[in-house]
Amino acid sequence: MGLLSDPNRRKALTSLLTRLNTPICVVCYLAGIAWFMGLAFEPFTLRTYMSENAMGSTMVEERFPAGERALATAREFAAHKRKVGGMPVEWLVKTMQARGLEVFTQSFTRTLPFPDENKERYMVRGTNIYGILRAPRAPRTEALVLSAPCSPDNSNNQAVGLLLGLAQYFRSKMFYVEFDCTSLSGFFSHHSGMDYTPLQGRAGSIQAALSLELSSDVITSLDLVLEGLNGQLPNLDLANLFHAFCQKIGVLCTIQGKLQRGDWDTAEGYTHAVQTMMLMVLKQASGRPWGDHGLFLRYHIEAASVRGINSFRQYKTDATTIGRLLEGMFRKLNNLLERLHQSYFFYLMPSLTHFVSIGYYMPAFGLLATILLLRALDLWVQLGTPAQVTEDGAVLFIFSYYKSFLSPSVLVPSFKPSMVISHLTGVALYTLPVLSQETAVEHFPVSETEAVVLTAIAIYTAGLALPHNTHRFISGEGTEQGWRVLKLVALLYLAVLLGCTALINFSLGFILAITLVPAAACVTPHMPKALTALAMVLLSPGCTLLYCVFIFQELQEAPVTLPEGWMLFLSVISQGILDHSLYGSLVYPLLALLIYPCWLLLWNILFWK
Amino acid sequence: MAAVGVFALAALVLSCKCDSVEKPSDATGAGTGSEAERSGPAAASAGSEAPGGGAGAAVSLPDSCEEELLIRPLHSGDIYASFQFRTLWDTDFLHQGKKVSHYRLFPKSLGQVLSKFSVRELHISFTQGYWRTMQWGQPIVPSPPGAELWVWFHNTVADVDGNWKELTNVLSGIFCASLNFIDSTNTVQPSASFKPLGLGNATDHRFLRYATLPREIVCTENLTPWKKLLPCGSKAGLAVLMKSEKLFHSSFHSQAVHIRPVCKDWQCSSTAWELRQTLNVVFDLYTSGQGKKEWSLFKMFSRTLTEACPLASSSKVYVDVTDNPEGELFDLSPATSVLNTAVVLGDRRTYSVYDLTQKETFGQLRSLNLVLRWKGESGDMLRPLLHAERYVAGFGLQTGEIHTLIYNNHPYRAFPVLLLDSVPWYLRLYIHTLTVTSKTRENKPSYIHYQPSKDRLRPHLLEMLVQLPPHSVTEVTVQFERALLKWTEYTPDPNHGFYVGSSVISALVPSVVAMDTNNTQERPLFSSFFPTKEESSYFVRVYTEPLLVNLPTPDFSMPYNVICLTCTVVAVGYGSFYNLLTRTFQVEEPSQPLAKRLANVIRRIRGVPLL
């Protein structure tokens, strides 16, 4: 208490903080990065363990026998698909009915704002086929979902076959499973703006969902995909369950396509863990659903995708074993008395056996965010210095800061116009690309998608010219006070933005913080303009995205050349906009409406006259 | 000795009731003949030991009971078995207010409850599973998942709520169920949906109480007390089939008790109490039969029938053979020539009847094991005319929307339905968001009775009379907000969710028989021009699924965290600010260096002015 009420000690503290501000900031930044890299080091992380009692001790015996028959069904399905030249909806309905399910279909269409060049579609349309297996003596309140995405091309046939096999098997046993066998190109009920026919049959509130992707008869390993829309993750117990059954049945299991390594104490082992974790961070930060399960997560339904991978490895696993694995997982999920809630919802996984909980990874972000607050404190003290001379009482001292801060002559004119103008640019970046695509297509020889992406980049670049125009509106132009207030506001704004983002989606917040925090901390008008401007551009959100694309490709062991990377970057932007309009992904509006304007404020400070 | 008297009684009642039982006269004759033959020696021995006793009992105690088993092969390949036991008690204690202490066939435990709590009508059902209307058609006795209890009290009762509370506790003991969890927060007084089924024209719904416990799980411990209420227990008659390991290895299980006053005879000069015990089971023969569609009594119940309940005046097994007039769909053995046609739920059904009171029913093996072998695939079922489903839409834990879909599958007739919704108080209904739409147009209910909830006291009650256009889906939606409960009010498994009981839809549905105006095969032409009253529409009650709604649930390890956090915030934040605000600040004299102070001391001694 003496610290705050004693003016001398407080003065000493603030002077310490202002004097040592830069070294402390540098230390914080390095410590933040180091902490983050330390998260992948195995001794620092926790082993995964099953928290849910209902799934822990009650072992189930898996007896699924009909792998071969499932594959035969898959081949039949493929033949029908070829014959129809699309989705053999009628055949699926008939087959599922023959297996004793209640079958319903739901068709949906959605027109995209611009054509999706990756998937070559302008209109998302399809039919969900779902069969309901009613549990005996259950009042239709709960359900489990097993789904497989179907596309007209020749992938995922085996998953459909296995799904049908499992359905038949579950039907013949009297398990208390209520489950939907969904075969869909997207799960879209209750999505705004989507035209869909009403659902005919209902099962109950969905407790958990698994999505199966399987494109070969035998597999070498199963990959678990967790990242969902907006970086949401399912409860960690779902990952634990998958891992436990892979161990029990003896199937190789991976996460991010990376096998577990035993040698954490070697450099290679550590690098491997870092790569795995970085992949998860990048995928989570992208905010897109990385499998069909991703859309369940927003409805608070725990869901994951299981993907079969067939690589050049000696030991193969057949469909019966995968069927047994799924059966086991479902029977354990069926044992649940409550929704999965015991384990973590916020975590990172450097490997399937280890996880980093929110309590461990948040300090890494906290250290970066501290820099913003320290710089803000420094500025605040600098701004308040003249007022301090006259007043001495602690309360008055505090008020004096506010006074200097709140006095309209200093505050309002200096940062309000910049704030408004940069946000308007943000709004333009958010709306114009999609709105102006037709005009762009008329005047330039580009396709709609290119038009959208290039307009976005053009607006982004045009924003860089703003400082030369905003100064006209600023009356208190050129004062030292002016840019300090603007920088103080920008720092606090950025701190709040990044803090909120990190709470929802740690990965996104952290990645943005790594690049934006140094830019925000260092920028002043008194620096060599050309050099600093270059650094600022390199640290801007757009460039961060570009780096992420390259790093992601590098980590996936599919490095790309610079032009390829650029093309990938363009498609990532278009995908981001499409994800926003199709699923409601928040990354694009966040970047366009908030982060980019905030960066523009910093850019304004650099060119302060 | 007692059994002997009872035999005589059974014969007496049967012979006097034979005109009301629909069956060919030769069968009746044979039945009475065989009964007389069986009871002959018994009556003789009774006469020799206690002359006049049997006859006296028959005159003064005309209670009777009947038992019935209806088996219906469903289109989905499942088998529906419905037991009904009806006990009549010829006493009328309500009007005279006299105590009745003599019980014969009527269970004493229930009789005492009736007289003590002045119950006029009592309906209680325990159900495990949900009746799949779209696959199975309409049930004979509808019931919602979980437990349901509705009671009409006599209009002399002063403290209905007190009686109701005691009654639920007593019934909870009788049926080994959690009926004691019925309190004011889940009891409603429907104004129109639940009318008395028995005698009496009670319309004042102050004397009606209705409650459901959708979470109630029904199992053996509920079946045993239910079986004890039967006149023969589970010792003889149809009740021997009720082995709990089989009854609970099924897709649907529902048991119910209905008590109501009925007319004693057709002139209705005096009243009697009717106790109707029903048990409905649906067996899934796909799972137990390894894919083969074939069933027998033995397969279903692991028992066969060997005798009727000796106390019952009538004991019959009906098998629904409507879909199988020429025997092309399935084979039923042993075959019976006794057929009975009745209009059940608006549909004309044909039944093969097996009378258990006849010796030849059991054949040479002295046991009846009905066997049914499917020959072909059953055709499509006629869609049930009225069907409903319900679900919760929306995501997040703040608001939501309850959707109730009511299907009228009649091709050209519109009919009104009464919808009853009882929603617990912790889902706060926004009644202004109530919308009723049919065929994308607003459908204004002609009657709405809404009673808002009171927190922790009573639930929402919403009753509506909605006209369903022909061949349409009517959607009733209402939005709600989820309340945050007090932390002691959560159930032990709060993340499972909270149950909302089924909606009840009561309707007079136009009959399928009346729909079929071309059918002149069985009826004379003159009978089918105007639809007759009793066949033109029939009463149906449809229950929707119960809902499982997640409420915002705190992390229950949170109190610890909250205490820690609060203490820290109070200690650091509040303490320092309080300190700053209350302290008076004074400018402190800068302390002098030691040398100066020493010099001053010397100067004071010397009397020189201080430095």
C-alpha cells in the first residue's frame, strides 16, 4: 500500500519503469517467445489422462466382425456413384433402410458471394442423408452422430461402407446407441441464409459426433483432427478416448499427421514436438473447420474427425480393426451420463500423449501483452509529467493524469479523425471486395475470385497512403503530445484486441501479437522513415498471413517456391472470405474491421508531421 | 375353500355377460359348457362343505375382472403386445361418505387411497422409451416417456393441493417410484386437455392435477408392485407372461393404472369403480431373432399360456390379423376360426380370438404357444393421421426456441387439436414470441390458456386449440431464456441437461373408416351414406418427445476459485483504494542530516539561533 500512497516510492517505481522500459520490454518479448517454444518440451507439459469417469474404467469389448462386408458395400457405393454420375441418394436411402435405420434426407443450397476456385463451385448444394438408429427404451433425448462426408469424386467411399457396416452391426446388438449415419458435404441445419428443406426425423440433442474419412481399403495410421470453426476445440477427453483405443487395438495414431516420437531429450525429438504444436497453432489460428466435425463444435457438440492415412509403411490395418476402434469409441461415448465436460476445452497438443493447458500457454501471451501495457504506462507518465509539478497529493496526482488526458484540447482532435478514418478503411476492406467484384471483372481481365482477392489487396495497400490525408483533419497537428496520445490509445486498443482474441482463439492472438507487438512498441515519428516503414509493412497483418502460409507449407513438409506461395496466399484470402460468408468464420472480419485499422493507427504515428 | 367359491362366481358372471361379448354363439355355448363342466365338481364340493355360502357371495359381491392380451404385428416387423386387466368394484363410497373395509378383487391399497383422498379419477403411467408413431401407428393406450399422473379429485375436497401432495407421496410408496418429486413446480391444472374419462360431468379444473416426471426410469421395481394389484397376481392367467427380464428387453415398455367411476349396468342406475391396468410392450424381433422375422409367445415371454386366471370372467388373447386376410403375409398357428371385427382408433381391425377359458384352446399339449411366421415383406403402413414431434433449436446457453411440429396427414379433413405444454420455470418462455404457422401462414389459435410461471413455485402452462388444415404441418414456436439456477438447485449431473416434459396433443381425429366411403364389402349400402357418429371420429392423445435442455452450468470447482479471487481482489484492490481515499496526506518535513542535527543541539545549548 505504501507503494501507491507514498509519492516518493511511487515516483521511484515509475521512474524505474520508464528508465528501464526498453530493456524490460525486450526481456518480456524474448521471454514470451521462449516460453512458447518451451511448451513443446515434454518435461514441461502434462500427460493426457481420461478425466471422465464414465469413459475411464468401464472397458468395452469390441466385436465388430464385418470389415470385408463393409468394403464390399463401399465398392458397391462407388459403382453406383459412377453410374449415377453424382451422389446415389436413392441407393443410399434404400441401403440404409435395409439395415433397419429410419432414413431421412435433407437437401440444401447456398449461393456463394463469388465462385470458389479451389472447389470449382459457385453454389454449395447437396443432400444430407441421415439414418436414425433408435435405441430401445430411450426417450429420444440424446444422440450420437457418426458421419462421413461424401463428394462426387472417388474419395471417402470406404468410410461410407464402414459406416453402413457399423450401422448394421449396431442395429443387431442392443446397445443403447442412438446415432445418425450422416453422409453429407456439410452439416448445415439452422445456418442463417441457407436454403434447406426441413428435417423430417429427429433424434435428440447430440452428445458427441465423429466424422470418418477413409479413402483406402487398408490404412497405416489414423489421424485425429480437432480444430474446428474459429479455433474451437472439442473436449480433450475425446482426443484421450481416441488415443486410448488406438493403444488398446494397436493402431498407429497421429495428430497433425505426425507420429509420436519417444526421444524428447534429443534435438530432433524436440523439433518434432515443436513442429506438431506449430501446425496445431497455425491450423487453429486459421479459424476454419479442418474437417466435417468443425461445424458441430459451435453448437457445443464435442466432435472430431478421424482420417485414415495410407502411406508406405509395412504394417497395415484393415477395415475390421477400424470398425472395432469406432465401435469401441461409440460404446464408451454411449456410457456417458453427462456431456463431455470434465477435461479441458482450451489446450494445445505437441503430441497425442501430452497437452498444454490454458494455464500453461497463457503466460506466453501475457508476456507479450505486458509490453504493450508497459509502453502505454511509459507514455502515460510522459504525458502526465507537466501536471505532476503542481500537485503532490496522491489522489490529486492520479486525477491530474486524468485531467491532462481527458482535456479535450489534447485528446479529441488528435486521435479521433485517425481512428475514424482507419476504421472506415477497415470497413471498406471488409465490404468492397465482394461488392465491387462485378465492376472489377468488367474493367480488368480477371475472374471473380481474383477480382475479390486483388481488390482486397489493393484496398489494403491503399490504406498505407492514409497518413498523408488524415493530417488535414487534425488541428493539433505536429505536437509531440498529439502522437503520444494517439500512440497511447493505439497501444491500449491493440492490447484489448489481442487480449480478447487470445481468450477466444489463443493461436490467432499469439501469432498476431508476435508481429504486431514489436511494431506497436517501437514506432515513433522520429525514426528513419524509409527503413521503419519497410519494417512496419513487414510486420503488418497481411504479411503475417503470408509468412504463416510459408511456415505452414514448410511444416507440412511440402515447401513451396515464392510464386507458388503467392498463389497460395491469394487462395487463402479468398478461402477466408468464403469461410466467413459460408460458415461465419470470424477471422476475416476480425482482421479487416479491427486489427488492420489498429495497425493503420500505428502507421499514422510513423508519418506524424 | 375361497378358490372354490370363486370358480362358481366366474361361471356365473361369464354366463350373464355372454351377450355383451362379441363372438359366435357356438363358441359361447362351448365356453359356458366347459366352464360348467370344470366348476361343476368344485361347486358340488363347496355346496357340501358350506351350504349357501357360494351363492350368498355371488349375490352380495358382484365384483368382476377380465383379462386380455392383444398382439399386433407391426409394419416395422416389431411385435406390439398390450395387456389389459379390468377389475370392477361395485361400491359407491363417495356419495354416502361411508368407509368401505371389505375388499375382494379390488386391491385394498388403491381402494384406501381412493377413499382417503376423495379421488374421483386417477391415471398413472410409467413408460420407458418413446412410442414411435411413424413406425408403429397409434398406441392403444398412449403415455409419455417417464411417469405421468393425473387425478380428478371429488368436488367436496377443500384442500386439493394438500391432498395432491399426500397422494403423490402415497403412490410413490405403492409403485416404488419417485412420484414424491412431484411438487408445485411441475404440477399444472390443465383447463381443457384432460377431461374425466369416467362418469360425472366435472368441468372445474380446480379439482384436476396433472404432473409428469420425464426423467423417471421404469424398471422391475415398478413392475412388481403393479403385478401385485392384479387379482391373480402373477401366479395364473395372462400375468404369468410378465417376466421382467423379457419385458424390459424390448423397445418400448409402458405400464399404467387407470381408475374411474363407471356405470354398473346399461341403465346407469348405480356406479362402480373400474380399475384398468394396462401393460404395453414392443418387442424388437430383429435384434433377438438374428434377423429372422418370426415370433412366438415363448420367444417373447419365455413362457406359454396354460390357463386363464380363475378369478377372471373373461380371459382372451387377440391377434391382429387385419393385414393378413388371406394369410399371404404371415402364418399364425394354432389357427382359430374365431374372428372378431372391431373399430379401434378409427380403423376397422380383424382379430383372431383365443379364449383361454376354453379347454380346446390349449390343445393336446395343454399349453398355448402362439407362433407367427412372416412370409413376405409387410407393405407400407398408412401414415398416422396425427403425429407430432418437438425439438429445441438454437445454440448457446442464453436463449433457445422450442419447436413443436404437428402433422395432419388427413388428405382433406381439417380438425382441431388441443396442445398442452408444461414447461419448467427455469426456461423462461417469451410468450410474445409464440407463433403458430401452418403452410407458411399464420394460424391463429381459437383458444389460448396461458399461465405464466413463478420462479421456484410453478411451471408455465400453455394450452391452445389449434385448427390443423388438411395435409399440413403446423409449427408452434416459442422462444425462451435459460435461467441461472442457484448452485444448490442443480441436479447431481447438471451437464446431462434438464428435462422438459412431453407436450400433450389431444384431438378428435376423423376416422380412417369414415374416409373410406367406397367400402361396401362388409356393410349394407344403406349404412354408409352418412358417416355414423361413433365411427366418424375418434379420440387420440399424442405425446411428443421430452426435451433435454442444457442450462448454463457453473464449473462446480469454481466456488474455490471465486473465493480465492474475491479475497485477493478485496484485499489488494479495495484495501488500497480505501486506504488512498481515507488517508489524509500531509507534506512531510524533510529530515535533517545527522551533522546538522548535532550542530543544532550544540547551538540550542549555546543559546544561538538554530540553523
